Amino acid sequence: MSEPLPRPARCDALPEHTDYRDTGCDLAPSCLSCPLPRCRYDQPGGLAAMLRSNRDAAIADAVRRRGLPIDDVAAMFGLSRRSIFRALRRARGPHHLAGPD
């Protein structure tokens, strides 16, 4: 009776005997001590997109809930009127771009 053939390694398996160092990035000395809820390198757009989404939510709150004029919100955030409108569009999310069913 012959011995069974070894199973092939998974294509996503990590190589053995490799030193994986948790060197972190410019935000934290290690990934395990990072303050972000998701890795900036796993987020489409990176850290800038994460920060922008928080800012966009604050802009949407100022315009929609507090009823502040666009010019006042632009001055508050140091942005142009056009940037405020872009932020409001992003804060609504991708679902508003869909056409009628």
C-alpha cells in the first residue's frame, strides 16, 4: 500500500518560518496598538478618506440638523462652497446616485 500524497498548500497560506514583524506605521508603533478601527491600508482612500468621512458627517450635521447656511459652514471648516456640496453628497452615500427604478 502506498502512502497518501501530501495535500497541496492553500494558495493563501502563509509561508512557514517567516518573521512577520508588527512595525506599525506613522500613526502607531505597532498594528496592535493602533487607534484606528480599521487599518488605513485596508481602507479605500487610506487615512485621508477616513478623516474626510468624519468631517463630511460633521458638515452634514451642521447643514441639515442645525440649519446653518452653506457660507457659514464653509467658513467654519475652511472650505469652499463647492467642497461643502461635495461633502454633503458623500455624506448621503452612494444610494442617492441610483436612478429611478
